[in-house]
Amino acid sequence: MTGIAGVGAYVPRLFLPAEAYREAWDKGGAAGVERVAVADADEDTLTMGTEAGRRALSAADIDAGAVSHLAFATTTPPADEEEAVVRLASLLGVPANATMQQYGGGTRAGAVALAAARDATGPTVVVVADNPAGAPESDQAAGAGAGSAALVLTDDGPLTVDAVGEYSDPSPGTRFRRRGSTETESIGITQYERDAYTSTVGGAVDALDADISDVDAAALTAPDGKLPYRAARTLGVSTATIASGTVVSKTGDTGAAGPFLGLASALDDGAESVLLVGYGGGAGATALSLSAASDVPVDAVFDGDVELSYAEALRRRGTITGEEPEGGGAYVSVPTWAQTIPQRHRLVAGRCRDCGALSFPPEGACFECGFLDGYDETRLPGTGTVEAATVIGQGGAPPEFVEQQQRSGAFPVAVVALDGPDGDASDDSVSIPAQVAHTPAETPDIGDRVEAVPRRIYEQEGVVRYGFKVVPTEARR
């Protein structure tokens, strides 16, 4: 039977205390939410999903090149119409001929993706990432968080899905996002929404045809910090069981990713049996009963460590920033950018076929010997040493980076000697310029060790360009 062999989870480093929202709007905010995770200006569901996917692959000890099936679930993709799962595959290093499926349309998308993945053959990765938003003054905005989780399935993974149940009950207006909008809404009738949630979640669990009364944890979609607990009696589990699979109080509402972050947290705490329920406004639910034959490897980060003020959070989310100035930027066409995707996404360098020197990017004549007969592809591990660094201050950014600077402030850049494929930081290295990610992004010192992370670079012609930035190794979580 196919089972889950590794779990990864990622929550951004930035967070906004609930008290900051209450002070700004003089209202209560999202019930049961103490803080919300905030994606940085260069993060989105693709970069967060890549972080979680890499962690899950590492936990399972599976190479991305061996993956035969990739599923990506999100209600907040970078673009309303685009194959985001294909970009995710490239960022992870999943082969181009792998089966790829994308799920969305509602916050139970991740649960649907996992249920479908049970029938996949070969190593399978399910990535769930979300970054919902709401009108600034709304309860949805007060509770909106960001995060991602990923599962790796193999033939002999220790965590199996024992049963799946589904249920739907048309309840329009409980949670929706209008066409062309970025803001999640509801009609705001509390009892109606509560009844839709509890009856639909309960119906899916009843359809499991399994005894879940003694599971160690229940991980449910959590629009706020109270709604999952209201379903405890309907499900026949204790509130302590709900608490063991609920992280919304410290991440906020992470949409489709919420139950999977709860699953990762429960497994990280040693849970051996978990009920996972994905709920989508409208209303539908998919429930899965999971049990572990042995410990499940988990590589996860659940807490941010950089507190934002309310104004800073609005800046990071792009709520109060301007637009990129017209003209003057370094224009790179999409076809030209696409030619360098292996370098930007997966750090694929070239080794000269004559003298063996590394080149990044691998193009033109070898800088060591002038050889023109090409390179052998060599993937770098993404670690390196800072050789030089500076800061791009306010007003100093090229036009394509102005929006990022408005949202996150001054940012450091560095020249980094990337280690060779064996992690050798001495002779076998190649130097490249790179932006330094993470907030606060202090200027690194010469000699500091850094690691590459996936990030948005900039957006041009409506197309987001993804690549790598670096973070100090000591700040890597």
C-alpha cells in the first residue's frame, strides 16, 4: 500500500500579532488567532510550496529526479490561469515527463489532491500552499496567514491513508472569492456559516466508515481558531484531539494548507493516528483517516521569528505600495529568461569538457581555457561563501525591483562563491551575484556562509520571474 514517507512544512519568517490588528481597527479580529504568518514581498505560494517540497523530499530521503507524480493544491496561485505546477516541478527538480496535476477552487483542494494521489505509481509529491487575503478591515484579513506543507508518498511509506470520505451540502456565501478579486469574503451570517462547516465536516467523517474516536489528532481546515473546536462534538472527538492538529492560533488561516500544517505538527509531536479534513466554502469536505506503522520523518518550521507592525504587514502584502515606474529597467524577454531556468531554478552549472573548470551560467567560451566545445551539466548544492556585499538603499533599486523595495525596504546584495557539487568551498567554486533574502536582511560579512532559497525575483509583462536568492546559513530555519 502507498504510504507517506516524509513530510515538510514551511511558514514564513514574518508574523503580525493579532493585537496589532485590534489596535489599528479597534475591533476583535479573528477568533482564536494570536498571530498570523506574513509572506515577504518576494514570497508566494510557489516559493513557499518549493520550500515545503524540498523539506519533504529531504525527510523522505528521495531525490526529486525520481519523482513520477507531482500534485500542487492552492486557492491562491500566482496567476489565475497558468500551469503553476509546472513551475513548481522546475523549482523542485522534478522531471518534465512526470505526471503533474493542479488543484484549486476551494480550501479542501489539498485533501482532494492527497486522496487522488493514493492511486499514483512511483514516488509522489503532494504540495499544498496558500496565502489568502481579505479586505483590510475584515475579519478575513485579520486572520489571513501564509504557509505550505508537502507529503512524499512511496510504496513503503510508514503513514498510510486508511479511508477517505466525502460530503457536500450546498451552502453558498460561506467562503468565496469573486472573479478577478484577491480578497476572500463571506456573507457574515455566523450561525449559518457555523452550521455549514460542522454539518459538512461531520458528513465527510461519517462517510469514512471508520472509527476515529481514539485518533491522536484531528487536523481540520481552520478559517479561525474556534470553528474547528465547534465540530468536536459532531465528530465525536475531544477538544484536546482538535488542539493536537490545529496550528491556526500561531499561523492564521492558511487556507488549503491549514490541515496539512496541522498534520505535520501532530506527526512532529509523535502522533500515530490523525484525522485530516479539508473543508471548502460552498460547502464540501474530504476526510482522510491516517495511521502510522512507525515514525514519520518530518522537516518543518511552524513559527516566524520577525515581528511586524501593522503598517509593515500592509507593506509586505502590497496593500499600500505604489507601482513600478515606467521605463529604465533592465528588460529581459520571457524567452531569454526561459533559456536560463535550469540555472535560476536549480543552480545547474557547467563543467568545461576540456579543463574541468566550473562555469555559471554555462555558456560561451570557458573563462579558464577558452574551450568552445561545451559543458557537462553539473548541479550545485546551493551553499556558498560571501566574497563581497553591499546594500541597495531607498531609491537605488532598478525599476523592476522598486515594488519589492517599497514593500520590504532596502535589501542587501552579495557576490557569492558557490560551492562545487561536492560542497567544496575551496578550489571548486564559481562566483555569482545574488540578492540576500529574509527580513531583517542584514548585510552579510565577507566569509559568511549562505544558502540558496527559491524566491520571486520580479514581475515584468505580467509574468513573475522566479529564481534563487541567498540567506545566511545561521538564519536558515
